[in-house]
Amino acid sequence: MFTPKLNFKFTLVMSWLLLSIVSRAQQSAFFVWETDFEHALQTAKKEDKSVLLYFSGSDWCKPCMKMKQEIFNSVSYKSYAAQNLISVLVDFPRYKRNALPNEQIRQNEQLAATYNEKGIFPLAVLLNASGQIIATANYKPGGSLPFLAYLESKIKPKNQSTTHSFAAMGSPFEITIVTSPEVNANELIAKAELEIRRIEKLISSWDHHSQTSKINTNAGLSPVKVDTELYGLIERSIKVSRLTGGAFDISFASINHIYTFDGSTNDMPSEEEVSRSVQLINYKDILLNPLDTSVFLKKVGMKIGFGAIGKGYAANMAKKFLINNGVKNGIVNAGGDLCAWGAPVNGNSWKIGIADPSKEKPFIAYVDLNDLAMVTSGNYERFIFIDNVKYAHIIDPRTGHPVRGLKSVSIVCPDAELADALATAVFVIGAKNGLAFVNQLENVECLIIDDNNKIMLSKNMRLNEE
Ligand code: ADP
Ligand code: MG
């Protein structure tokens, strides 16, 4: 005999078991006939499925009844459909007792006019998520398997997502691409990684043999002829300097050596040292000669560095390589500098989280990226604390001091390189003027979080509200 208490517990466990079995069954093979065509298309798009229209005369057409029984009611159709199809019943009953609502009759007639002009019953019409016909099939005896094999041969194999992570430019990188199964995705990503490593070599200021290092060691001495690629990057960097009134300046590197942002020391350089070095920062002293693509830094001791634009450039170039090789969907994450195109396997756009600088929750907001880049500059990854004041690794070129006041700046725009440079620039410019500045630019939006955790958005910045 169960005691009442045990009995109660037993019932609880049983109902829990039942519930979990039912919900698991629903997840794995939940099959329903859809009757709303528009809704079916929407779902098909969202879930990357095809649509099957079943034209039936359920109460007068014998072959229709057979097709339903042998094919659509079979376990194999139901489980295949649950994964791959949205099945739409387009019924034309004749008996009054089976009459459909007027609205439904109108929709079905319209569907017949579009997809079953000859009025064939039964007829299965396979559509893609945009409503275009992929295949049609009549009833043939022989069960569900030949029918399913036919559908499968017509439905385009589903895209697959492939991701690869690696370290480059002192940061974690991750590339994800969405391609059809016959594409060798790993090989493509490996080549995109090589492209990033090639760029790293070109722009590194650590590598003494790089062209960038050559420019720096010849500062005040002689111009250095460089590849058009590096020349172009420097030219565009100077353009951003002009655009941002010098807030972004690759010659910040002239004074970078007086700071350490890796936590090895908490000492700040003396005011004297700062003011001596800050004179070396000036993008106007980077002289370009387009005739021989040479670069000359005017003053001895001057240096340039691409810490605030290089990852964005690398992300752009990896994306370009992949697109040129036929990859229609992907996202490159270059140490937090993101650039996305196309769409993920499930969904229309890449949903990206903006990190919470105070790390209370993983993300403070979400953004949908459709052929857009998003770059965040923050003071929460590389910084120093001095007398309890947090300093970011971004330097104000006017004062030579590390910038304070903001926790993070995220820029969204079509170009990762520009987004990277602008995120750094707005960090220097500050929240109020930074917002006003971004609001003047077309196709550039931003989200700023200040030291008091206040979140500010530019005019057209849209967050994903989910
Ligand atoms: P992260 O490297 O964390 O993505 P940023 O894109 O803002 O952040 O780049 C910061 C780096 O940019 C610094 O580590 C430094 O190398 C460089 N930098 C610092 N201040 C400036 C500046 N005013 N203009 C251009 N580059 C800068
Ligand atoms: Mg940057």
C-alpha cells in the first residue's frame, strides 16, 4: 500500500515524465497541416524549410484519400516533413458539412489559380520559401518512400555553418561561414586565416622586418617605399584623422612606449615626459608621396601603429576573400571587430551581443547585423588602474594622456575598417560630441556606455529588442 504522501510524489513524478515525453515527441516529429499560406511561407523562411502544397478534394476524390493515407499519414512523411517542410493543406471539399470558412475558400482558390492551373487532384506542389515552384507530384501507388526520395532529390541541400577560431594580431579571431555541403568550408576559412596573417605581417610594428617597422625606423631620416596596400591603409587612416579632427591618429604610436597597459606596472610617465613625446603625434607629419608610394615620418622618434584600425582592415579583407570565393554568408570576428554578410543558417540576420563592460551580465544589448560591421572599443579589456582611476589603452593625441570617461563605444557601419577607426575616435572625442559627430555621418551609428553605465544611442541606432 502506498501512503498518501508517496502516492502524491508518485503522481508528480509520473506527470513530469509524461510531460517530458510529450514535449520531446513534439520537438522531434511535430507534424501539423498548415492552412494559412502566408504564415507557411514566413515560417519556411525563418526555419529554412520548403513548402509543400497538397491540393486535395478530401470528400470526393478517391486518389486524394489514398495519397493522404499512404503518403501523408505515414510516419516517414511526418518525420521528414517535421524537419524539412511546411505542409499546407489546400482542400476543396464538396459536401456542405465539410464546408470551409469563406476566407479559407478564397485563399485555396487563389492558390489553385497560381499553382494548380489545370486543376489536377490530387497534386503535391513543392515550393521554396519565396513561393517559387521547385517540383510537382501526382499520386502514384507505392507508398511514401519513393515520394520522399523524389522530394529529397528536389530540395536543395541545406546550408551548413562552419566555424574556426585562431589567434592573430594579439587577439582571438573567429570566422564562421554558411555554405552548401559540397563546399570545402574548412579549406576556405584556412585561406582566409592566411590572408589575415599576411596582413598582420605587413602592418605589424613588432616585427622588425615589416614595412611598417621600416617606416618607423626611418622616421626623420628618409622616405620608405611601401606596397600600395600599406600605402592605401595609411592614406585612409589620415583621412579618418582629418574627419575626426585628429582624435584618431596612427602616429599615437610615437608615445605608446611611455605607457604599459599590460598590468606590469602602475606607474604613469611624468608630465614632462608626456609633453615632450606628445609633440611627436601629428598625422600631418606623415608625408605621403603617391608617385613612388613612399611614406616619410617627418620627425625623428615618430612612429605609426595600426592598433586601432588593423583588425577592422583584416576583417574586411577576410570577408572580401571569402565573398570572392563564392561564400554568400559569413561573419568574421577579429578580436571583437565584427563584420557580417548574408545570414546565419537559421534566421535573416546575425544577432550580435554588445558586451556588458561591468560584466554583470554577458550582454547589455543585441544588434542585428545585415551586411554590416560592428566594432567596439572598450576600456574593459586593456587598461591600467592608477590611484583607483581606470585608464584605457586609447590615447588622446592632443594631450598624450590615456582617455577616461567612457566604458565602451560600439560603431555600426558597412565597413569594418572605418568602424574600427571611428570607435577609437569617438572614445577620444567623448560621449556628447561623439554622438553629435556620428549623427552627422551617413550610415554610421553608435552605442556609447559611459563610466556611470549610462547608455547612449545615435539617431538611427536600432537594437534587437528580443
Ligand atoms: P581594441 O584594440 O581593444 O579593439 P581599439 O580599436 O580602440 O581597441 O584600438 C586601441 C589601440 O589603438 C591601442 O591599443 C593603440 O594601439 C591604438 N591607439 C590608441 N590611441 C589611438 C588613437 N588616438 N588613434 C589611433 N590609434 C590609437
Ligand atoms: Mg579601433
